[in-house]
Amino acid sequence: MENSRFNELRIKVNEYLDKYMEVIYPESVYESMRYSVLADGKRLRPVIAIETASIFGCSIEQVMPLACAIEMLHAQSLIHDDLPSMDNDDYRRGKLSNHKVFGESTAILAGDALLSYAPKLIIDKTPSSIPPEIILRVLKEFFIAAGTDGIISGQIVDIDSENKQISPETLDFIYEYKTARLFKLAIRAGAILGGANEDILEKLTKFAQYYGHAFQICDDILDITSTIEELGKTPGKDIKAKKSTYISMFGLEEAKKQVIFLCNQAYDILKESSINSEILSGILTDIVKRVNK
Amino acid sequence: MENSRFNELRIKVNEYLDKYMEVIYPESVYESMRYSVLADGKRLRPVIAIETASIFGCSIEQVMPLACAIEMLHAQSLIHDDLPSMDNDDYRRGKLSNHKVFGESTAILAGDALLSYAPKLIIDKTPSSIPPEIILRVLKEFFIAAGTDGIISGQIVDIDSENKQISPETLDFIYEYKTARLFKLAIRAGAILGGANEDILEKLTKFAQYYGHAFQICDDILDITSTIEELGKTPGKDIKAKKSTYISMFGLEEAKKQVIFLCNQAYDILKESSINSEILSGILTDIVKRVNK
């Protein structure tokens, strides 16, 4: 995304991720964790969390542990998704996937470790100006996104659906759980940290839902239209794995239309809620641009 | 362990585990989680947590979410340890290991899911009579045991040590991180939940350390002296994997002596601290009996 505040925040996230992840004995597991967490990435989810929290008055220092924890969770899901028994992908974020470098057992354990490292970071590093009951609510959002109420169920249904004709409802479930729930975490936990009320929390949840689904359909489109250099991971995987996507179900043109529709819906929520955020509106225009390139 | 309160608590833990783990869509991941969590087990760690918390005045209802979360974490570590890329074990707790029944990808995801399900249970089900700052401290103990400060680093070093001559210090590291840290979690988090002061917490941590190491050496001894029926998992694995154990390093007789020494040290702590608990003293006499059978 071409936005100077976005880039500033992305650089800050990278600095903190680096600082938060020291390598000590036994080095291999820490190196494996760092390899995936610090790999080149847009830092979209942590930046969204920081931006949302700052709308409600949080400082960078207050939200940074949460933001980095979300990026660690995202990296965890990618490490385990890439395993041979899962999606079996050799490339991720422009380099070899974790298990290709560190071996399968270390990759599994590094992923496991991140699932504890991330919430412990929130507990250890969130400044004491944030009350404990708020931290508990933030942690709960984290576990919703990380577990059976989130990416785990998305991945299970995604794997179960390979080589199968699935219904639009099942596809919707996969997009919601595998993709949108992480964005919901970034937005909801950010807003909760800043003390947002239930009404605005509901609206922002809806925003994250529209955005998350649009993001995933955009991802499907890029899987077809991009090269490995542009994508940083193997393209054409969905077709190869005979995966049902929005495109295989409704066609490429309909998919592009749906991205634009969802982004407009999300944009309306920002307008209704009088949220003036270049970053939150910018992530919408960004995917609209990408599908229309 | 032959103790009626222990048995009562074990039954209660099983009831709550069953109640806490409903099967909903997508069923396969919940079934896989239940398969391992509800498999026959001594429920040693949750019972120790309940007993410790009750010494400091906690009710069963107050400690049960924590107790069940600890058992879920234990099950998670077993599911992932048994995977082909790890210890590659086909049997666990008297039945086929998780990936042999549900497949590797579901077993990995079920383990991942438990790492979020368990702490979320603590947040959702611990009664509001426990203050949020205490719940945060309990969760922190959970992540210490579950992550790089606990079983993950133990397992990493354990795997790295196969087919290698290792030092007594490395062996001690493995026993501490892979085994003792889970007992420390049960004891420390139980005591913290009940509001124990730092002094007694330190002493109980030492108790858990002695017990944890004794427990692991006992486990090594039983790996040599037991049948698959007695053990519920494949015996003779350490020798087959050319794993260094306390026995391979110091011999069987020295190993038995060390178990007795450690249990005596642990027993002295209970006496010094005026802790009269049939369960905490009983778990010590129990392993002494088992190594001397």
C-alpha cells in the first residue's frame, strides 16, 4: 500500500518483532520462529490493529505487543499450512518455506511455540496503563481467531474440500474462518484495547468481515493472474489442488465484481461511523486496484 | 494412585473435560481433540492443580477450568510428539495415536486448536470470584509451560539429542523442560489461583521440580521394565531410538536411587511447609513404589 503512515508503521512493526524475538538456547527453535515471523511481509494485520487502536486513543507502545502477537499468529498459520501433510508448499514470502529450511519437526514445534509466545508477549509487554480485564478480552479475541472459532476450522474445512464439489455456504465458511477471522482479530482487539463501545465494535466487525472476504477473493484472483515473483509463493496452486474458489464457482469477472461490492460495503461502514482513516480506507482501494490491474 | 480423593477428582476431571468439549461443525477437528483429551489417563496434572489450589482455599469450580486446560495442553504435546516427523509412535494411552486415526493434518490442527482452546477455557469458565489479574498470572504460567520456556524447548533438545552422546546437563535440561515444567504449571498456577504468597510459591516450585525429574526417571525405568499393556504406549522406545536417558548414563540401580533421593527432597518440602496433603505426598510414594516393583 502506498501510504507513508502505513510504511512508517510497517517499519516499526518490523523493529519490534526483531526486538521481541531474541535467539537463546535451544537456538534452532528460535531461529525457525524468527525465520518465518521476520520474513518479508506487508504487516497488514498488525498495522490494521495499530491503526484501529489509535483511532480509539491508544499509543504505539500500548498496542505494539498485540500487533506483533497477531503477526506471530499469522506466521504460525503459514508455517503449519505449508507442511507436507497440509498444503505442501515449498515457497512462502519469496523464500523457502519453514520446514524446507529447518525440517518438519522443528517447523511444527516453532509453530506450536508461536501460539504461546504471542499471547505471553501480550501479557508481558502491554503497558500497565491497560487494565487486566481489557487484556483478558484482547486475549480472548486472539484465541477465537487462532483456534476452532477461527483459522483452525477454516483450514480443516479447506483441506476436507480439496477435489470436492462444495456449496457456496462451505466456501463462505472457509473464507470467513481461514481469512476474515484474523482481520476481525486485528480490528476487534485493537478497538477493545482502545476501549471502543459495543456499537462501534459491531460495526467494525462487519467492516473486517467485508474486507476479509474481499481480501481472500483478491488472493484467489492473484493466484491465477500472478507470477511466483509477484506473489512470493507458488501461483496456480488452487487449480492444481482442484480447490474450489470464488472464481471456480462464479467465474473471474463475477469475482472481481464481488471484491468491489464488498469493498464498497466496508467503505460505507467507515463513512457511517465517521471513521477518517487513510489506512482503513486505503486497504480497500488497494485490493480494488490489485484485482483491476 | 490408590487414594479415594484422587479417584474422586479424576472422575470429576473426566466429567468436566467431557462437558467442556462439545462436538460441532467441523466435527473432525473436535472429534480428534476429544479422542486424545478424553483417552484414558491418570489425570495426574489436573488433579495436582486442583489439590494445590484447594490447599489455598479454592473450590473445585474455581480451579476446574485451569485443571482441564492443563490436561488439554498435556494431550496436545502427546499428539504432536507422536507425529511421524517427531517420535513417530503408533500407540498412546492404550490406543492408536491421534494421527493414525485422524490423519496427520487433522492431528496437527487438533493439537494447534488445543493450544487456544485451553487458555480460552480458563478465560471463559473461571468464575468471576477470581480477579482478572490473577487469571492473567495463571495464563502466563500456562504459556511458560506450553512454549519455548517449557515443553517446546524440551522436545527440540530431545529430538536433537537422538543418536548422540549428550552431557548430564543436556539431559537435565530435557527432563526439566519436557516434563517438570508441566508439573510446575499444575502446582504454581494452582497455588497462584488460590492466592499463595511468593515464599510458599518458591517452595512448591522446588517440590514440582524434584517431583518432575523423579517422574521422568521413573518413566525411563518403566520404558525398560514394562509391557505395552502396562504402559499403554510402545515400550523399549528409548533404546530403539538410541535416546540418552538417566539409565543409559548412570545405570538402572543409580536411576532408582535418584528417584528415591528426589522424592525424599520433595517430601521434605511438604513437611517444612506444613502441607498435609495425601495427594501430594501420595504421588511421591506412588513413583517410589513403581520403580521398586
